[in-house]
Amino acid sequence: MTGRDRPLDRMPPTMDSMVVTLPNVLTLMRILAVPFFAIAVWYGHMGEACILFVGAGITDALDGYLARRFNQKSELGALLDPAADKLLITTALILLAFPKGCLLVRIPPWVTILAISRDVVISLVTLLAYERMHPSKFQPSRLGKLTTFVELLAISMSLLLNAIGPYRWYRFVAPWVYYLMAAMVLASGIHYFFRSTGPDGERP
């Protein structure tokens, strides 16, 4: 029996048609955890916020591994995964920069504004240029991934210091971590702009 004559109920489902996969469920759980994370930070429950943030990081690594290991990649997952990461990072950056008495260590507001502005500009460029740019121009670069790692490092440090209390060394270490994050944000934003508007950026 040829593939054309095979009954429909025996046709194997394609990964693009599979919406309910374990990686997608983990990604949705990460998105649903964001409001609880925000509530924990807002009301000063930093221990719980740390647990939720670490849990989100674990599910982020796990859903990517499962998608590759069991060939469960899907178009929905490709959209949800970076959206979940940006939602969590943006929420954390805003709340940890907010002037609240329960925060002993805050991310400088100018760093948060810089990071969010870069993301907004990148989103607008992607939206306006998607039809004429080659899809490869919108893939995350190594510099972009490194910037995300530094952002996660800065957020994790801020959460941890607010949970356990700041030590003497944080006054010397924390500012440099935030400066590094700001530099990476600027560098990755400039890199993305020149990569997306380069001469080989047009669709074939």
C-alpha cells in the first residue's frame, strides 16, 4: 500500500500539527507562572519568587531538550518559547527596578528602560521588515543569546540578594553586573540592526 492509499487514521501526525506536546505544555506552565512570580516580588516574598524563577529556568531548558530529543518541535512552540522568556524577563526587570521598600537590591531603572527599549525596537523592526527580509535575519544570534544569559544572571543575582539579604561584596559586584548587562543590550541591539538591514538581508 502506497502512502497515498494509506488510510487517514494510520497516517502519522506531523510535528507542526501537534499542538499538545510536552514541551509546549511546559512552556505554557512557564507563562502561567509569570503572574505568580510578579505577585511574589510585589509583596516581598522573595524566596518564593526565587523558586518560581529557578523553576521557570529549569522548564525552559527541559522543554528545549525534549523537543530536540523526541522530535517534538512545532510552530506553536517556536512562537511560545521566546515569548515566554521575554515575558518573564521583562516582568522581572520592571518589578526589580520599581521603588518598593521590600527591595533591598534594585536593578537600576535606566538599565531596565534600556533593555525594554531594545526589545521594543527589535519587535518593530521585525514586524515592519518581515515580509522583505530573509528569515535567517530574525534568528537569535550568539550575541543575542549571550545578552539573554547576562539578563538572567542580573535578575537571578538581584532576586537572591533580596531573598537572603545583601552581603558587603554586593556593592562592588552588583553595579558591574548591571553595567555589563547594559553594554550587552546595546551591543546586541546594534548588531541586530546591522544584521537585519545588511545588503544580503532581502528575501530571495
